[in-house]
Amino acid sequence: MSCGKPGLVPFFTQTAKPVGGDGGSIAEGYFIVQDGKVFLCDADGTPSGDGYTIVHNELFTARQALRNRLAARRGTGPDHRPIVYPKLGLA
């Protein structure tokens, strides 16, 4: 994958696994590496928040950071995704 700004890396991470008829979900993010840390960014390359110490590799760290950020926005609990009801064909 390539984007317009040098050093800006686009990536995707799975945020929910597919279950039954639900296809799961993914999130898109961007990151840069500066001073040995990973910084999540917007699509223009502007860093947001503090940098993350690299664990395993840069992509792994960026995915973990994005998942954690999204989980903090959702609040507590095992799953805050919409409930998907099966179609019963009664209507």
C-alpha cells in the first residue's frame, strides 16, 4: 500500500471476528515511526496522541494501539456492536 506522504503507513486491523451471518468488522488507520515509537495519525499524517513503544514490529504495535483506542471510545463490556437479529420471514 502506498499513500501520498512519505513515511505514512496505511493499515487495517480486525476489530470483530465474523460470526454466523455477521461479517465482522475492520478499522482503518495510519501510522508513522519517529524516534523508535509508533504514532497513530490521520490520513494527512498528523500524529494524534502519545507514541507507542514498538512491540514485535511496527505494524503489530499500530494495530494494538488502534484496537485499544477504539475500545476506550466504546466503553466497557464484552461487545458494543449492534445486535444482529436473524430474519424470520414473518413480515
